[in-house]
Amino acid sequence: MIGLFIFQPSRDSQGRGVSSWQPCMEAAMNEHDGVVHRDPEILGGTPVFVGTRVPVKILFDYLEAGDSLEVFLDQFPSVSREQAVALLERAREVLTADESAA
């Protein structure tokens, strides 16, 4: 499986442009928001949707494969539409953060 990563340009201490990659899911997650939870006792600490054992990565895998949000939600009924949309909105915010700062 291919992970979802974002490219985040930044500046070093001398103002030169440097690059770093970081997982989008990590950047988009806030584990205290009722959307994503990480617990070492649940799937070895893999981030899951709160109240489920569904890894958040599966949502990105479905979308990457060309499936719709509806298909994902049908396959994982324990994940609410609100949770999935909140995660996607947060990922969008991370991806577009540099645009709003420019």
C-alpha cells in the first residue's frame, strides 16, 4: 500500500528554501477531537476513527484507488460521515496552509 504524503516547503535558519516530507495523516490529526484516536492496545497504536477499529489510512487508500466516500462508508458503517469529512477537511487545511500564508 502507498501512504499519503504531503510536501511541505520550509526555510532553514539562513532563509534558504528546504523541503521536508511528512505523513499527511499525522499532520491532519488531532487525537483529542472525537475523530481520530491512537491507543497502543488498539491495532498496535495505529490511528483509528474514534469508536472503531478502522484505521484512518483505509479512507485515504479507498480514495486513492478511485472509490467514493460513499463506498468507504458502506464498507465501514462504524465510521460516521461526519468523522470522515472532518478528517478530509483537516487534510485539506494542511495541504492548503501554505497557499493562505502566501
